[in-house]
Amino acid sequence: MATITAVAQTREIQYTEFDLPNGLHVILHEDHSTPIVAVGVMYHVGSKDEARDRRGFAHFFEHLLFEGSDNIGRGEYSKYVEKAGGVLNANTTGDRTYYYEVLPSNQLDLGLWLESERMMHAKVETKGIETQREVVKEERRQRYENQPYGSILPEVLKRAYTMHPYQWPTIGYMEDLNAANEKDYKNFYKTFYVPNNAVLVLAGDFAPKQAKADLTKYFGPIKKGAAVPRNKVVEPPMKGEVRDVVYDKIQLPAVVEAYRIPALGTPDFYAVDMLNRLLSNGNSSRLVKNVKDAEQKAVYVGSFSLPFEDPGLAIAFAVANMGVSPDSLEASMDKQFARVRDEAVPEAELTKLKVQIETEHAMENSKVAGIANNLANAYTFLGGTAKVNTEVEHYMAVTPADIQRVARKYFVPGNRVVLHYLPENQKK
């Protein structure tokens, strides 16, 4: 496997890029191996760009902008793509909103038209707003309110950040969406859904000369927006460990540990990300092997990183085994964090991690949709499109000493939030 991925890794993603006069950045990656094409548009707007009384707008727009446009009937976006034999989707984070279609290559024109309609004159009006409010309300219920342990992310964020907008979840709060009027939504659209706040990527089977002509035809007439406001809030360092108890509709207690980590693309980020994987990525990871399997303190151990444009979080959580107290479970988890601070990671363990990362990277870049996303991400967040071909090198350069250093710097009690989740019937 290592040999295959090493070979895959040497295949650089070729691309050309240019700006339209209105500020839209365009990246083209030509690949004629299969007759499909991906059209991706990344807008540099996420939940951190929202007003404090309008939380959830970025995610809401991800839904709203499938409502139609001046030339596309309500609910027709997906029908156009599906009739053409393609797929489409969108997603939002704290930092960006991304829309994409994967289509047969003879339908490239359709993809460009759909995305230009979204950017130029999407339907931002009361009827669609009310429809999508109900959709988001239901999503919120399913993902956060009615899901056991579903409130982990909102509960962690509001304690891990005191000033930065990352303190609220991407889905936001219904009271803000309900309080907003049509004018608020239109202003958000005019502010952030402008060509100078976006990157458009074409990846796949197309003729570059024709594609450039089509891009100019569809996106050239869109007016450049005003300078896009950026969040300038810098979250101060934590003054010490934050601890709390959360009562939830659960049967088994849980422990959540969230550590502040450096921003995506910064030098320390790669070692921190690898450390997080070492602890809880897969059945052979340390938290799973020790806390769950050997000590049998947990029935489930998991973790995820929030690799944000500004400093983010690494969150580890474990659901206690029957009869295991949260204190005992936390002590077991902490033993593994202490171990990476005290002992260098063996080279063999690190090599295995690097092979996993290389494999993931190669798999992402084996599909035009993955390439389109990675090109947009590199341009928007990593300091330039060229970083798409060098990102994995940062992981390969991480040493055991790097991992121990970042463990001592970031994965320490004074830089974390600890939550004990308890069943509601234990509330006094």
C-alpha cells in the first residue's frame, strides 16, 4: 500500500488560474480520463462572518440558494442536474460555503449557468426564506436537539471561545433566523455572494479555450461587489482549564475534552493533526486501544478536529462503559494525553500514520470532485493554489520530536474545556 500511495503522490495536480475583471478567481484542471466534469464554487463566508444577532446565516444560505433565481423556478436546481445525469451538493463551515455539481462533460454549460444564476440573482425572498427556515429547524432538531450527545459541539464552542464567532455552531440559532427579515437576508447575499469573494474551479473533461469563453459569457456580466468585511476578532489565550457538567437525555455518562489548536495551514497544525489521529483515528489508535479495549472504560471513543482559518479545536470524547464514572474515564483518557507529552512516538507508529494520510490524499485526488474541492481550499485558505501539491509534504516532514513538542504546547489541561455529560435523572 505504501508503494502505491507514494507513486500516486508523485502525480501533481496540473492547473491554470486567472481572474475575471470582476474579481472572480478561476482555476482549471483538465483531465480527459473520464467524460465527467466538476464545477465547484467556494465563497469565503462561514459562520464566523455573521453578526452576533444573526447566527446561522451562512448555513441558511447554503439551503436558501437552491430555491431558484430570476431564471430558475423554485426547487428546479436539483431537477436540472438530475435530468442531465449529474449530482450536486453544498456544505458550510465556520469559514466558507461550497457548492458543486458533477456532470457529464457535455453538460458543462449547464453547470456554469446554474452557478452564475446563483451568484448573479438568486431568489432571496420571503417565501423561500420561510420554507428553508422549516428545513433548518428540522435539521437542528435531528442533529442537535433529539440526538443523544448531539449538543456536544454547541456546548464545547460556547465555552472554548469567549469573543470569537466560532463560539456558535454553524447551524446557528433559530431565534436569530426567525428575527431576521427579508432585508437582512438580501444584505447578507449582496455582501458575501459576490465574484470577488469566490473561487470557481472546473476539474475534468473540458476544452480549456471553450471553457474560458463560456466562463466569460456566464460570469463576466456579474458586477464586482464592495470590499468584503472580514472578521477581525482574535480570541485571547485560555486562562486555564474550563470545566462543566451537562445534563442530557442519555443513558451513559460521557467525557468531552476540547483542546485549542493552531489555525489550518500554520506550521504547528500538521503535527497537531497527526497527534489527534494517533490518539483516536481507527481501531489501532491509542484511545481506542487503551481506554476502550484494554481498560474497558468506554463503549465508544471518538474525536474530530475543527481545522479553522483562525485557531480551532481538537475534540476527543468517550461514552462511559456501564458502571464507569466520568472521573475514572477522564483519568484514563488523560493518561494517553500524558503519554504523548512524556514519550516520543515510535517511528513505526508515525510511519503508519503517514501512509494513512498519503492514502487519503491519493484517494481524494482520484476523483474530479475531490480535486476541485482541494484546489479551491488551497487557494482560499493555504496561501495559494500551488499548496494543493505540497500540503501532504508538511505531514510527511513531521517527526516524533514535533509531535511531542506540540503535545506539550497544546494538549495540556490549561488549554482545554472538559465536559462531563450526565443523564438528566442525576440532576440534583
